[in-house]
Amino acid sequence: MLEFVRNEHEAKLRQHLDTIAKRIESDSEQSDRTGSFVSEQIKTLQQERYLSITVPQEQGGEGVGLYTMCLLQERLAKTDSSAALVAGWHVGIVLALRETKAWEEGLFRDFCEKTVLGQTLLNACATEPDAGSPSRGGRPTTIAERVEGGFVLTGKKSFATGVPMLSHILVTAYVPEWEDTAEFLVNAEQKGLKIEHFWDSMAMRGSGSHTLVLDHVFVEEKHMLDRLSKGKRAKRGLDGGGWLLHIPATYLGIAAKAADYAISFAMTHTPASLGAPIGTLAQVRERIGRMQAILTTARTLLYTVATRYDAVQHLALPDKIAARLAMRPDFAMVKHIATNTAVDVVDLAMRIVGGSSILEHGPLERCYRDVRAGLHNPPMDDVALQTIASEAFDLAQKASE
């Protein structure tokens, strides 16, 4: 099997993450059983500076690129999928902010310094109960009213992953005065923020993806970060959305966990009727071969595209923006292929293990539940495939001219 660790630095980071994983493993099982938020796991990740892996080195972070971020996310997800998803939104957004310089320098520097000290957890909350996902073009029903010195935000944001511990929240809202949408940075300590405990999911039970309620929350003028005019790209989206590859990396980590367990089971499970491990059977070996083949293919696609993303940094800035925006169909393809492959890998693993795979005390039952959440993370399959199809038509049109 291919090994995707490329150098000593990545090996060192992975080794450190192995140590962290041992510390959070028992808490992970407890969070999943009870549906409680992965608070202890996130505290450990903060203390161990995992959340600063994408913070620039000059600000005290590791400054890793997309490839290494995905490598670490995949490893973390093998131990705690919910904690990996929560952490992934944070480290992914920080990567995008670093690459696009979307925030004012002082604001970003201050945030990074706090992150290195283990004092932050960031996510963007855009999906709403009524408007749905912004990836489908819905205008926010959350309203930002202009007041002296800033704005007052009122509305609800659903699927707010990590909300029990978020310190900073990016919120999209419609500004009636401008007839336009804007993105705001909300400090979690602001008055008027509440949590509706909505999250009773079968998957990613510990992710705390509850509903965030904004009840007349004041935001200073300087924390209106971006006007999202129709047809205009968000500043932090000028990397083409490559940072969202933390999502496929996480679900491939879950799939790899299932594959590892199935292989170990096949090597050791010896039914009395067979008198040998089931791994000696041709049909079991065929399933293992297929499982490994599709998993390695998806991982290779992920890390190939991540490598191309990182390589763009050596280009001049205008070319950097254009090159990464042109990769949007590739990012969509990785998401589609990886999350669907992850579902297929877990299914194959369960077929190898047999009836015991559905028992709650085994790892595959949780893998089966968790891996399905990836199908509903952005971009969803239909949106991803539309993006890929649009590129195909564009290329065909250019070829015919």
C-alpha cells in the first residue's frame, strides 16, 4: 500500500498525533455512546497545539500546507471522527485565511497568537433551517441591521459544528440597507448568542452540530469582514475552496479504520468449520483486494490534488488566485469520490467481518454511521457533479472553437 508521509517533518507530526490519539481514544468512545460534545478531545487538541498546524510559522504555528493538513486530519479521524470534523473546520478555515489574506493583518495575527496559546476554535456558520445550505444559492434569513458603531444580527444557523466550544464564529447575514449579504466575525462571548440543542444525529454524534441562535447580537463595524455581492467571490474563497478537502480526508480516515479492522479480523478469525483464518478464503481476499484498491485510489486522488494546490504558492499572486479557482472542479471531484468511496469501503469491511460488524461494541457499527455524514457535507454530490459537468462542457466548447 502507498505511504503518503513524504518527509521527516510530516513523520514527526504524525508521530505526535499518534500520542494525542492514545490520550483521546477512551473519551471518543464515551462521546459517541452518549452523544455528548467532544469537549475533552478538543481541549487536548488545543493544549497540544494541533489547532495551530495551519497557523503561519512566523505566528508560532506549523504553517503546514493542504497536503499535510489532510494527512493529519485523516489520521485523527481514525481515532475520533467527530473531533476530527470539528478540528477540520478550524484548521481548514485558518489555512484559507492564511493563503488568501482575507482578514486584516492585525486581526489575523491576534487570532493566530491566541490559537497557538490554545484559546480559539473557529467555524463558519452559514446553513439555516429555512434557507438551507449556501452552496445551493439561498439568501440568508439572518438579518444584519445597521446601528451606530456596527450591526445587530438576528437569526438562526443550523449544523453549527463545534458550537459548544466555538470562540469565533463566521456568520453570514443579509443587510437590508445594502440589499446585499455580508460575513461577520462574532465573538462567542457576545450577548444574545444561544444554542438550541438540535443535534440528535446517528452520525458524528460528538460533533455538537447544534443550532446557533443570534438574538440581537451586536457586531462592531470592523468585524464586518466581507460583502458577498452576487457574482462576487468571498475573499477567503479565493483559494477555490481547497481548504474544504479536510472533509474528504476525515471520511477517508474513517474508511481506513474500517479497512484496518476488517483485515485484522480476516487474519485472526478462525471458525471451527474452516480450521483456518477466513483470510485464506478466496472470496474474502477478493473483497479485501477491492477494498484496498478503491481506498488507495481515493487517497491518491486526494493527495495528488492537494499537492497541486500547495504548488500554486510558488506562482505570482494573480496567477495563484486564478490557478486555485480553476481547481474547483478538482476539489469537487475529490469530495465526491472520497466520501462515496468511504461508504463503499465500510460496506466491504462489514461484509468481510459478517454479522458481528453490526454490534455496538465493535468499531464498524460506528464507522457505518459516521461515514454517511460525509455525503451531506459540502459540496453535496449533485452540486459537486454539476461543477464537474460545467467544466467538461467548457472544455468541449473551447475545443470546438
